[in-house]
Amino acid sequence: MGLLEEIKKKTEDEYKNINKVVLAFSGGLDTTIIASLLLELDKEVITCTLDLGQKGKLKDIEEKSKNLGIKKHYFIDAKKEFVKEYIWPGVRANAIYEGSYPLFTAFGRPLIAKKLVEIGKKENAQAVCHGSTGKGNDQIRIDAGVSALSSMKVIAPIRDWGLTRDAEIEYALEQKLNVKVTKDKPYSIDENLWGRSIEAGPIENPEQVVPEDAYEWTKPIEQTPSQPEIIEIFFENGVPKEIEIKGNTYKDEIEMIKGISAIAGAHGVGRIEHMEDRIVGFKSREVYEAPAALVVLSAHKDLEKYILTKDELFHKVYLDNVYSTLVYEGKWYSPLRIALDKFNHEVESNVTGSVKMKLYKANASVVSRKSKNTLYDFNIATYNKGSSFNQKEGGAFTKIWLMQYSTAYKMKYLKPNK
Ligand code: ARG
């Protein structure tokens, strides 16, 4: 029995009530196969492609959809919305999963879900469809978004049909589908403005060094300039407002991210090696390139330290971790995530100022910061003459502040004959 016959038998029942379906379409192997098979099953397929800042010719995808025989395709430029509603709240929350992953894919999925639902409703579709497998995090993030925002069915044929890559390639060749499958670059890539992830092929072996050809946004340290570059990032209410690179000022959020990404990547900043705990329970070796995210997040953290109180900083470490885990685990559409965004909005309302970052030999380090809202007071902190801090008061303060602890230590550890 051919693949098509097998699938028809398997899914006749399961997909019976679906006539019209909106498919998140990248033009790659998985979604091309899905589109073709759904058409064979007599479903009306509408394809949709979102621009989240990934490289490549997105307009060509529309052509691919047409060539498959699909009558309607949506192309949505969602870059601005992605930055304003997802990336920037992530910056306020210092969003990093397990100390390493700046969550760019995880931020993109709830937005894809939202757009699929919008089109699905407009087109009166019974289902939305995506190309995720049953092993990854993305299926959860998209399914979670669609089910929070609608009562539409979500189908994920690769997962539902248990398709293997070999079977897909065989089918693609048989049907003469226009997809590129190359053996020389075995990677699976997902990218957007905030970062690029590289999976599969040699990367799946954690003992193997990542081949240089896996990287596209960052230079190997050996090829970086011998002179450092200093850039300045101006923040307003906890998010970048303007940046200065080599005397040029960028104000548009997309240009800012692209600008930082290019210069930091050229200095080898942004490579991430990470053993990650997936939502589905297993560990995976992940390789990322996220130059802009790393630079902006370090600058932001530094500015927070200059402005926020000790208590805000202390509790924010924990809450930022909660936020990052929610985003990772596909809980974007959850009351706690929304509440934490409101909390961060308030906490960050005075995180305004600028940070200078030095980019050099795969490092991005803070070199200075400036803010009118800082709690740092030179006159208090200085060891020089003329400090307004009255040192004499230090003695009494110390005695009272330590009272409980010195008593406790004595009682517990210095008791005679014990
Ligand atoms: N491990 C990352 C995450 O879970 C990246 C996933 C990349 N997704 C993909 N379909 N290639 O967010």
C-alpha cells in the first residue's frame, strides 16, 4: 500500500468533519507534504506564512503554495507585533530558559497560533493545521494558543500520521513536489528576529563539536576583528528605544534588533550551546545563535541593577524565572503570564537610561551606564573626603542589625559543655 492509501485509511474518520483548514506553511518539506496530502484527502486548504524576521525570500513561499494547487494564501508581516507584544515584554522579564536559551521560538509560536485563529475564523474553517512533530515543544505552544483563543480543532498531520522523514522524501519524489532536501546540510533551522536555532544531524550527538557550517549569524572567534566595537543602547521603561552603532542612530525596533545582531554576530557574540530540558520530558542538545538577544538582555540587566531597589531585584530573579518557564512551556495564554507582564510594566516604569556595551572576541561586556533614575549616589558611596554618609552611625546600625544572629550563633554553637 502506498503512503497516500495508508493515510487515507487512517484519517478518513479522524478528519471527517473538516472541510476547510488553515495551514501554517513554511514551504519546507513537512508543510509541503501536509498540503499535498490534505488536498488529496479533498480538504480545502488555505496556507498562511508569517514574517517574524526569518531570512529567505518569503514571497517565494506564496509561489510554492500556488504551485501545489492551493487557491488562497495569506502572507502576514508580523514583525512589529512580534517585537512589541512578545520580545519587549520578554526583555522586561530578562527572559532566558535554564540560564541559556533566549526563547525566540517560544515567543513566536503563540503569535502564529493567534494569526491562524484569526484567519480560521475569517474563513470559517473547521481546523487549523501545523507541521510540528509529536516530540517537540512547538506542538504544545501552538495547540495551547489555538485552544485558548478558539474552539477550532488543531491538526498536526506529521504527529497524527507518525510520518518519518524517509517516507516524506519518498512521497515528495513520487509526487514530484518542489522541495529542496539536501544531504550536505542536514540541519533543521527555525529562526526569527530574536534568534536562530539549529537542530538535527550531527548536533544530536552532544559529544560531537558543532560543525562550523551550522552557524550563519555569528563569526568564529578566529575571524573576528582585532579591534573592539562599543555600542550604546538607550532604554525607556525597560525596553530599547534607540541604539548607537558606529555613529549611526537606529530608532525603529526592527532596525535596532537587526543592527545589534549584525555587529555582535561579526564579533562572534551570540553562540549558545545548551543541554535543554524539553516540555515533553527528555533532554536535547540545542545550538542557538542569538546575538541581539544576548547583548540587549545583558545591558538591560545592568540597567536594572543601577535603578531598581534591592528588593525588586531579589524577587525579580525568581519571577523572571517563572515567566521564562511559562513562555517555554507554552503557557503564554495564561493568567499568570499576563499578571507578570503587568507587574513588570510597573517595576520597569523607571528603567530608563543607557548602557555602553563592548563587543570583542565573542564577548559582550558592559563598560558603563547612565540614568537619571539611578539609586546610586556618588556622594554617599565615595571613600573620598566630603562624603555625606555619616560613618559614626554605622556602629550603632551594625549592632542592632546583627543582634538576633549573634545571639542565635552563640546559643546554638558556643554553648559550654555541649
Ligand atoms: N528548543 C527550542 C524551543 O523549544 C527551539 C525549537 C526550534 N523549533 C523548531 N521547530 N525547529 O523553543
